[in-house]
Amino acid sequence: MDDASRHGREESDPSASASASASSTVRGRLAADRADTVARLAALGRDFDGIVAANALVAVDDEHDPEGGTTRRGRRDVR
């Protein structure tokens, strides 16, 4: 019987500890990536809403826009 068993302690498996640490690291990265993605999606939604709102104030004829950019192109760029 080894010393740890005699004193009622079990030795921990170092590979299990490393695996738990790696899993925690991966979960942290995934959570951070998800938060970034959600924030980016919200920003794109605001951009799209801004384009739609700005176009509500101008003429609807986007085929002959004198400035060159079209409503359709602005919406496409956000996507």
C-alpha cells in the first residue's frame, strides 16, 4: 500500500487534469467567439436598418441614382 492510500488520499490523474483544463480553454474560446459573432450580427443588423431608414427619405428609383451607389448594393454590402 502506498503512502496516499494509507492516508485516505487518492492520487489525481495528471492526464485527467490536463484534459479538463484543455476542455475549459476550448469552452472559453468558443464562448468568446460566440460573443463576437453575436455582436457582429447585431452591428450588421443596425447597419442594414440604417440603410433601409436612410432610403425611406430618398426617391425609390435606385436604378438611376446620380451618385452611382444603389439601394440594392448598400443592402448587399451589409450581408
